[in-house]
Amino acid sequence: MYDRLALYPSAYDAFVEANDLLAATPAAQRVDRSFFPKLIDRLRQRTQPEWLAQWTPAPPDERAAPVFLIGFPRSGTTLLDQILDAHPALRTMEERDALDQARREVDRLPGGYPDALATLNAAAITGLRRLYFAEVERHLGPWGDSIVIDKMPLNTIDVVLIHRLFPDARLIVALRHPHDVVLSGFMQAMQPNGAMVLFDSLASTARFYAEVMGLWLHYRDVLTLRKITVRYEDLTADLRGEAERILEFLGLPWDDAVLGYAEHARTRAIATPATIRWCSRSTVMPSSAGGIMRLRSTTSPRSCSRSGMGSAMAIRPRSAKWKAAPTARRDAAGSARRWQQSRRVERAAAGGRPQS
């Protein structure tokens, strides 16, 4: 309400208060906030070339590998999910824990996760694949010849597990400007779990974003992945062009049904808050960078000068509730700089068209 009335400092205070109330609930208090940061650090340290070289070859797939739609919450995965599910050759599974089931099984093995990945033999990999597909079928039912798209943004953390079980799997990586992602995540009322409790402040959200996407950049460097990146800003500016590019990556022909994704979405079960909004729209919406600019308008000239406004964490409304740590501001600033640099490189290499 405050945001719609252009009372942006009051809106910020309201979001802070709402997140503080959610963080104080018994459900949130029981969550181990250190689980994912520790896991990300462990995965980064373990996934080095020397360790990866110890892997035994994976056996042939018994069935076609799924496509994994990953990224970070609030990066546009729901919009992509709706667009792709409208294609008759695709079935999307929206935010189910099929891959988590496989990860938990690996964690029970000697050495735990991720160390046990190096010692998996062909029988163990086949068993984990069957466990994964059993979970997929539990949620989707039989999918016949359709290509399954497993949409779970934070499966980004477990790309190494995806690569171990499905070396030929294709990844669709949803990207969006870090400013928008962090602000949007902070503004959502998340169900408390190990990941969502980290969205209870701008500082924590920015730090988690930097950790997850930093791990993705590491995976990109050390693993041979079949991937395509899709930027939310490009998708909303040229839906057909980006959809054609994704379908080409998946080896599928164009189908006009993808342009009717909004109508198609109304026939599906709703799994995320974003789905509700997309189901009520007939056109895609542009980036919410305006929200960043509005919050910037509430900052003091001194804070703008000191921070350079180079990150979402440089947004400092005139509020006593602002508690962002310098390290979080640096994390988000680094993410924003990498985003801008990658955009320039892609545009230069493609003559203005984004590449995978």
C-alpha cells in the first residue's frame, strides 16, 4: 500500500517489520540459517578439477534426462516455466523436491554429500536416477514422450549432483539484474525453511544471492555443462525471440502455443506466489528496476556518494531500521558489476543479441 502511494521510506519500514515478525515465528526460529551457506562453501571447496577427475563414468541413461530450469528465486523462473509448459512437447514440474530426494540419499552414504559423489558406481547412479524419476512421476504422473523440465531455482546449488547423475542434462539458467532479484526477494513473504529464512533482510538476501550465483560461476568454470542463459530483461522485451532461442536449444520446433502461456497457466495447479500473478496477466511485465530507483530516491546524497549506488545494498532509505552490513553491500555490488560486464561482453560478441 505504501509503495503504491509512493511513500517509499514507509514501505521499506513496513517490509522490514513484516520480515522481522516472520523471522520471530517459532517455525523460522527452528530453522538452521547456516545450512545453505555451509553447504555452498563445502561444494565450492570440493568441486575442484582433481576431485572431479576421480569420478567414474556414469552409465547410459535408461530414459531421457530432464531439463533443469535453475537460477535464483525471483529471477524469472516462473515466467519461463509457464511459457515452456505451454509447448505441447514439454511438461514442467514446478518446485518439487525430486532432486532433494536424491541428494539426501547421497548424504546417507559414507562420506556424505558431496564427497560420496566421487565413489558412486554405475549401480548407485542408476538407483539414484530411478529414485529421482519416481518422485517426478509422483508429481507429474506418466509423461510419455514429453520432455520433462524440472523447475526449481535453487537447484543451482546442486548442479554438481545434476551433472553426476545426468551428465548430458541441459540447463536453462534464468538470470535477472541482481538489484531486482534482491529487492523482490526481500519483499516476499516466504515460508520459513533453510533457504527462505535468508530473505528476511536486504543484507541477508544479497549475501545469499552472491553465494548462490558465485557457486554457479564456479560450476560454469569447472564442469562441462550443456546450458543456455535467459535474461529476464531480454525475455520481457522479446518473448518470441527468446522463446525461439530456448526451443532451438531443446531441439524443438516453434509452436504458437507458447505465446498463449497466460491462458494455459490458468489451467495449471498453482505452486508459487509468482504463478498467481502471471496467471492474472495476458502480457509479460518489464523489469522492476523502477522499484530500485524509487528506493534510491529516498536516500541521502552522502550515502549515494559513499556507495556509488552500485548495488542493491546501496539502497539506504532514511530509516533507523536499515542494518545492512558492509560485506553484504560489497557482495551485491560485485554481483551487479559482473552482471553489467557479462552484458557488455555478450552484446559485443553477438552484435547486440544475447548468447547462451
